[in-house]
Amino acid sequence: MRPIDEKSAESTVDKLGLTASTALVLTGWLLTACQPQSTPYRFSLPENVPLPVIPADNPITEEKVNLGRKLFYDTSLSANQSQSCASCHQQPFAFAEPAMHATGSTGEKVPRNTMALVNVAYNSAFTWAHNGFSHIEQQLMIPLFNESPVELGITGSEEIILQRLSTPEYRSLFESAFASNKPTLDGVVKALASFVRSITSFNSPFDQYAYQGDDTAMTSQQIQGMNLFFSERTECFHCHGGLNFSQSSTHEGQSLILQPFHNTGLYNEDGEGAYPESDQGLLRITHRGEDMGKFRAPTLRNIAVSAPYMHDGSLATLEDVIEFYAQGGRGEGKGNPYKSPFIKGFQLNEDEKKALEAFLKSLTDDTFLTDPDYGPP
């Protein structure tokens, strides 16, 4: 059924010659009944996992998720039609990719490692180092429109992209999602954000053990590692705590948002705390000296499949990551004056290190990595 506007509804009622009160009721009914129906999206979550916060100006619906999923996997969204969002965010790798740095559609290297898209609906901050993005819709502007480096490269090709999306299939999807069959870039962003919000992961062995009450879901070694992870000996939980194993997370029942950015002592180029000129973290946004080398603590969910690690992909394995934190940083970075007080090193024997690694592997949700609802449409 095509949408009907207020003027058309009133005209239809006038022709019937009804009383004023009846006409008012019927006009309202026509306006409601003749609008395209949207279906509220229902998150599939364990019973005791709270819902994420959804922005009021982009309520999540099945129709938007369906459109966003198609866009996510469509190379038509890049100016030269060589890449899609899924080119860098690959499902088997927790929607990250097995490369140190991402590569844009024109071959330019992105200076950072591709972040995994795991429970992004619960994020309170986005990208590796930006404190001004509080919604996915804002973050999406970077891969879509960034010019240095170019990622999807839409800037300057906006009309071409929209023309490509003016197929009968896309027009039908936009009609269902936004009550208009005319593709818009605003609709593209809102639909992509809706699909990304739908990508949730809460069925790892840890979840089965902690949320579903299955005492057999984790091995004794993994439980030992969990106890180490949440202990003051390692202090891992200070930066990777909460529902999503990241301080930069929030949900409907949480009002306090903690500081999600940390300097981990990865570099100290000049002995005074400098990170490489190519990427100095949050400092690039705030221009405050104390933010040198601060990056967001990412989620650890599905961390075992999203190697390599750190913002620049400079640590290859989980074993490397554990050793890095055990040492309290790397090389001269150990003495970085901006380093987080939680990065002070710890003593673990080899069995304990293996147990900690085993716990991190217990955060892998195999159903998430193969769920056809998140795959190509």
C-alpha cells in the first residue's frame, strides 16, 4: 500500500460527507493504516543480558536491518566498486580481518588495525581513538567519506552511488525501511548502523558458564584463567571489564560510562612519551599532551580469532599480548610517562599464562562466527 499524506486523507473523508467528529476519527485511521508498517527488531539475547541503548532518531527495525545487511556486503557502496564494508569486517574473524592494517578501496593503507564488530550496539565510544563519537551513525562517516586515507571513497561520488542503489530491489528495501523508495545517504547510514547493531555475540563458553548456569561449559584451566583475569595480580578487568569486556560499553541499565582510553606503554619514541608521528592516538583529537598514545580498550569477545592485536596490529598472537602486559609494556614504552597506572606488569608462571590464554579463548562464540543472519544476504 502506498503512503497517504494528510491532505489526501482529508480529501477522501470530505467526499464521504461525514460529521466533523467522525471525519476526524476516520482521517486519523487512514493516516495510520496507510503508512508502511515497520517491524521492531527483537534482539536475541540471554535472559539476563540487558538491551542496548538505541538512539531515538534511528529506532532499529527488521526492515532497516535487512537493508543494512545488503548494503554491508555490496561493493556498489565504494566509489570504484572494489570493496564493501565486509571486505575489512569479515565474519569468520569476528568482523575484523587477519591483517596488521586495513587497506582502502584505492589501495591506500589505513594506519590502524581493523576493529572487530562485536556487540557494537553496546559501545559508548567508537574507533580506536576518538572521544567525540557516541553513536555508530557518527563513526560510519569515516569509512564512507574519509579522504585521507580513502576507504570506501564516497566523497565526490555521492550521486553515482545513489544511482547504483536505484534498482527495483533497493527501492523496495528503502520503501520498507523508510517509507520512501528513493535511496538517500542518510538512509544508507541509518540502515548500516541498524545492521551493525544487530550483530551480537553472547553464546561463548564463558557466557554459557556465567549467564546460562552451565558449570561444564568451561574447563578447569579456563576457570583458573578467568580468576587470574579478574584478579588484582593481572588487573586485566580494569580496562576490559563489564558486559562487553571493554570499558567503552553501556546498556539500558547502566548510567556510568568509564574512561575508555588508555596508554599501554607500546611506544616511547623520544624518552618523553611520544608515539610514532603516524598515529598518536587520542592526542590527534583533543590536542592535550596527556592524551598521547591513548587508545580505546576494545572488546575481548571473540578475541582469539581477531589477530593481530593492538591499534597497529603489532602483536601477532594472544601469547604475545599476555607477555606484553606481563612486562608492563614494550621496550622503552615501559617507561612512558603517560602509561596507564594499571599497566605495571605482573608475575605469572608458564602454566598460569596458558590458563589466562585459555580463558581468553573461552570468549569465542562459534555460533556468532557462522550465523547466517550476519552473513551475505
